[in-house]
Amino acid sequence: MKTVRMEPEDEKVLERIRRRTGWTASDILKRGLRLVDESLATQPPKKTAWEIYCELDIGPGDDSIPPASYSREAVRRAILRKHRK
């Protein structure tokens, strides 16, 4: 046995469905759970942030941000690049 807390608007929707169908609140919630489960089963799984990052192919390049330990050298290179133009 589970207890479900609902917002007043959701309770109104549940009552409206109950009146229109004659089903019990328990039957309505069970059917709703099954529909959500079926819907999720047909959708491709969502990618994690790490999976998306791995697909971005962000390799080193002129615009890449160097690690903080190399910040002094990175600033020197940026100034040299600017003055060579």
C-alpha cells in the first residue's frame, strides 16, 4: 500500500477521470504508471553529460584553454601571437 500526495489541480484531474470512466483512483494510477513505463521503454536512453562530452571531439588547438599550471607560458604565447600579426 502506498500513499500519494497530489496537488489540488492533480486531484481535480483524477476526480474528473474517475467520474468519466467509473474507474477507481487506484485503477487510474495503475494505468497511468503502465503508460509511462511503456512510453519510456520505446524512447532511446538519454545520454549522460560525460557521453556527450566524449562525442564533442574537443582536441588541443590554438583556441584550447591550457591548464592553469601553464598560465604564464600561455600568456607569453598569446602576446607573441598578437604582435606577430
